[in-house]
Amino acid sequence: MLLAWLIGIESILSLIPKAPTMKFNTALLFLFIGLAIALVGHQNKYLHTFAVLISGIVFIISFLTLFQYIFSFNFGIDNLFFEDTITSTYPGRMSRATALCFLLLSTTKVLRGVKTTHDLKFLNYLVTLVAIISLLVFSTYLLQFVTDNYVLIFNSMALHTAILFFLASLAISLKHPDHSYVGFLTGKYVGNKQARSLLPFVVGLPVILSAALLYFLNSGVLATAYGVTLYTVCFAAISIFYFSFIFQKLNISDQERVKLEEELRASNQELFQYKAALDESSIVTITDVEGAVIYVNKKFEEISGYTKDEVIGKTLEIVNSGHHGDSFFKSMWNTIKAGNVWVGGLKNKKKSGDFYWVHTVIVPLRNTKGEIERYISIKQDITQKTILSNQYKNLKLRNKEVEQFTYLASHDLQEPLRTMKSMSALLKKRYGAEELGEDAKIVDFISDSAVRMSTMVKGLLDYSLIGLDKEPEMVDTAALLGIVKEDIQTLIESKDATITCRDLPSLKAYKTELRLVFQNLLQNSIKFRSPDRELEISVFARKKKESYEFCVQDNGLGIDKDHLSSIFGLFKQLHNKRAFKGTGIGLAHCEKIIHLHGGSIWAESGPAEGTSIYFTIPVF
């Protein structure tokens, strides 16, 4: 534009014929304001100072121009740099609107050193005002208001001047979008979205309708009164339709917001309940990346004895018991610093000096950039469990020692018992029954006692070996019962017993031991049959929640209810030993085997009612 003035190209100075021209001072100040926009705030303080200086020059020239209009005084600045021979009225002088816009823009650039939010907002109001003035000039050109009848402040601003002012205001706004109209129109909040929806309507519709009205009025198609009425009706109808559409979108958006608020409220309530449950059951601590404590819950204070104020800002070294070595903690820190979860047991020390064990989970927490910014530790007090675990290990060791002792004792007892049986037989063979006379009964008694003792010792030995070094396997209990029936088929036939089975499952169990259970129970039912009726035995099972319940039911002699709780004891016999031979260890075997499976066993019976033996085996 400066070049156009220098070589006299009028068509460039005024884009529209007979329209106002861009003055030389205007083009020069645009050059200055452009440099100021680019250089203000530059890291090089000299360039920044230069930008502020030229902004000051723009401010002075625009201010003096407005002063000349207001007080009808001529400072001689209009043609100071170049003489305007084209314009007849105020040659070389920029319009009032142009001077005002330069004054506003230069003010923002001079004061850009101010960084407070309040001042930035004020300066961006000035930039927004420049943008509004430039848009109003566009509107006047669109409506062909280029006579002396339109608003005084816009009557001599060139079209390209208005365009450059809008671009300058846009450039300044883009440098500080958070406090400018650009940020307002491009923001993500509801007000920003509504501004984007309404601005084209508020600005565009009046201009388009007004341009159409003027066209039809000037062409004589419409009378003035009818045209204004039609304008009003069209504006109202389009406004109603457009705002209905906007409000419908607002309703949908509000419904979604309410739904999200309800979901958020429910989620917060759920999270609050989770936190309450966690605080009731666990010790929770949060530390920064250096290990300094940021948060502890009430459970930490309750168990450790330290208050929140005593640990906030310090490390958890305060509860270190000294039980774990440096390598232990180094490994832990390496794990969590790598972003992995660490799980393990820690022995800590209370404020009182007592020790406590915690099962600990440490989880790294990341920020939105993916960087670890803190660690949350969730700990369970397992002091009692640790004590019980140690006691269990000791008890298990003692039980093993007892089993070994039982095995050795029962094994070693067999030898003297065999000797007693052999010596009794040798006495009878050497002297004969006639020579021994009454002493033969004593020898027979010794021999029978040794046999009974040997049987009992063998039962005790078998009892100690139940479940030793065995693993559960899938067992078809119906097939297993069939094998047991085959093994005792001779006994079944000799006693005319009837055995039925139904609903027997396949499950994981100790096969040999379970076979012994069925065998002992069937043999007991046959042994204690009633002489008054044919023996009937039923074996069945039914599925419970987490186990199978088995039953071996007979119609035999039955058991007195007072003795039901004692029938599973070692060597326990309720009937006459001469009438019913046995060691009394069979049901003890059954109880130990069922307990080995993690189940339970019990009996239901009454005299002459028969007996039902129930036992459960959990589903592995």
C-alpha cells in the first residue's frame, strides 16, 4: 500500500470505486503494528523494547488524529510522511474509526508487559472491540451504506483497512487465546459451544435479510411498509425455527448432563463405600516418588500407634522394624520405580515397640503424562495369621513325629507278638493238650490275645499310613463301589444281603482311601445285620453347594442315639466282642479318610431302626 501511494496506483488504494482510500499514514501504522505484534514479548529484550517503541509511535499518531477531529485542530501530521492529492476532504487523514482502532491496538501492545488475569482480560476487550468495528465496516459495505447517511464513525474506512484490522486483532488473540474472543469461540464449555452456534445467526441473518430488503426496495419490487413487515415476519420465523433447534440441542445436552451427573454421583457413592470398606479392613498409605508420606488412614494410626501429624512428610522408615535387609528394600524400590506392582510381607514396628506383620501391595500411580507421581500401599494386618501359621507348621511337624512314632511302635510291636504266637504254638506241639491239661486253656488264651493284639497293631499301622504321600485323582465312585462289592462278594452272598446304589458321581478324591471307606461301611452293615429281616443296604449321593453328600444306609440292628457321637473313636466297639469280632478301628479309619478330603462324617440311627452313615467330600 505504501508503494501504491508512492507510484500513484489509485485502484489499489480503494478496492471499490468511489469508496474511501487507505491513507499513507494508515498503511505506515499497519506496518508498525505488524512489527509490534511479531516482536512484543521476544526473548531478545532489545527487539521487545523496539516493539514497545513503535507501538508508542502508533499510539501517538492515532491519538493526535482523533484530537484533530474532536477539536478541529491540525497538527500537520496527516501529510507529514506523504502528501495526499487524491482526497478532497481531510487529505491524508485516516478516518475516525481507523484512528480509534489503531489507538486500541497500540494500547494493547504497549501494555503487554502486564501479566495479571484482570489486565489481560481488559486488553483483550480492546482487541475484541477492534474486531467488532471491522465486522461492522464489512456490514456497511455489504449493505452498500457508502453515503453520508450512515454512522459517522464508519463513513471513511477503506474495505482493506477493515480486513487488516480484523487480521491484526485475530493475530493478537491467537497469542493469548485463553483471554480472547478466539478462546471464547473455540473453547470446550457450554457457553463456548452456544457462542459458536449463535454468532453466525446473530451476525449473518440481520445482514442477509437487510441486504435482501434494500435490494427489493431499491428495485421497486416491494413497498417500504410491506418490505419492513416481510422482513420482520421472516426474521421472527427463522429465529423461532433456529432457536427451537438450538434449545432442543440444549435439552438433549442437559439430559445427557443430568444422566452423567447421576452416574457420577452413583460412582462416587460406590467409590466412597469402597474407600470406607478399605479403611475399615486395611492400612492405606500414600507416598510421593521420594517415599515421603502424603496420606495415611485411620487404620494406620490405630495399628501403628502413630498419628497422622507424626508421619506426614516423613518416610515409612518410622515403622521399619530392622527385620528386612537393604537388599530387600532395594528390590522393592526397583520394582515399583519400574512401574510394576510389588506384593510381599513386611515386619513393621509400632510406636510402642511391638512388632506386627502386614501383607503389602504397593501400586504406582501415574499422572496424565504417564509419569509415576506417587505410590499407594494397601496393607493387611496378618500378625495373628503369621502366628497361627507358625503354630500350624509346628503342629504339622509334631503330627508327623507322632505318625512316625506310631508307625515305628506298631511295626516293632509285631515282632514280640509273633514271638508270643510262635511260643504258644510250640508249647502245644511239644507237650500236647492232654499233658498240659488245664494249662492248655491258658496257652490258647495267650495265643488268641496275641492274635487280637496283632490285628489291632496292624489297624493302628494302617491308620497312621492313611493319605501318606498321596495325590487326589478323578474317581468314578459307582465303578469303585462295584469293585468293593466284587471283593466282598462271598460275604454278601453268605449273608443274603442286597446292595443297591444310585446317583453316584465322579469326583476328585483319594481313590484307595475312598475304597477303604466304602469297604468298611459295607462290612459294618453286613456284620451288624438284624436277624429278624433280610439285610438291605442302599448307597447314594446328592449334590450340595460345594460338595457331594454320600450315604450308606441299612436296615440292621441300629445304634443307640447316646452312642452316635462316640462310634468313630479308635478301638471303639459298642456290641459284644465275642458275638461281633473286630478291632473297632474301621470307623476311625473312615473318619480320618473323610477329614483328609476336607469333609465331615456322621451317623443317624436308633435301636432296631437301621443305621445311616453320611459323609461329604468337597468338590475340588
